[in-house]
Amino acid sequence: MKYFSHPTAIIDEGAQIGPESRIWHFVHVCSGAKLGANVSLGQGVFVGNNVTIGNNCKIQNNVSVYDNVILEDGVFCGPSVVFTNVYNPRSHINRKKEYRTTKILCGASLGANATIICGVTVGRFSFVGAGSVVNTDIPDYALVVGVPAKQIGWISEFGEKLDIQKSGSGEVTCNKSGEKYLLENEKLRRIS
């Protein structure tokens, strides 16, 4: 094995797990799951069959990553983040054919106890505050908080709040990393 697995973890035959990954206590990885390299799954994590987790992702304790969830490279999921895959569940109606795909794009961070309603896309390097409920798409580099989650600003790839208005235009530099960003048409992008 090219990855570490705690003796209490259950890894179903057929699961694909990249090198240098770490799978901790009481984790269950289903047979169809695909995990990249250097992934860390904390205690009590569940990973469904139709799940893709990119390289360098960190999923903290007690997170269930259900079918039709895609985590791109470098995604962080704080403790007890909640994913869903059926928009209107009923215990007596089978809706597996109605799963909605949820995408968490490269470098995004989801704070502890955040809830991600199925069918949304969380943008690159965005940051979802602890306890927030995301029910709409989140733009790249957006900082969102609340129930439902609302954008309150912009955040750098380094993880620092940027000193620029939520809307308008202009350039801004991350105080910690020196990365430069440009805000145009209510979209932020890195320029250096």
C-alpha cells in the first residue's frame, strides 16, 4: 500500500486511493470512490461510491461525502461539514436517480458545520464560514457566511480577507502573500 489506513478503517474493494493519503479511525470508503494523492480523511469520515476527491484535500472528522459530490484539488472540509445529494428527500420515495451533482472547486475551504445543499458549485479558493448554509453557487475567491450564506467580501488564495469592496472594480494585494488580484464585473481573479 502506498497510503496509510488505520486498522479500524473500512476500505471497500475497488476504491482508488492515491499515494501518501491518510485514512484515520472509523472511516468508510466505498468501492467506487476515487481519492487523489496526499488526501487526509479524519475520524468518522464516510466517502460514497460516486465521489471524486482530488489531490491534497483535507476532510476533518465526521464528514459524510455522499454520491455525486466532487472535491477538486486542495479542498478543505472542516469538522462536521454536511453534504446533501437529494433536494427533496422522503424516506418512502427512492430518489437515487434524482441526485444533484455538487462541485467544490480547487482550493476552496468549508468551515466547521457548514451545510452544502446539493447542486451548487463552490468557486475556486472561496471560503465558506463555519455554520453557513450554501444554497446557491459561490463565485471564485468569495468569502461567504450566514444562513443562507451571503457574500461579505473576497479572500486570497493564501486565505486572507482582501481589503476591497464586494462590488466595483480595482486591484488589491494580499497583505500576507503579495499576490495581486483584479476585481472586474463583480468577479475577482489573480493577476500575479
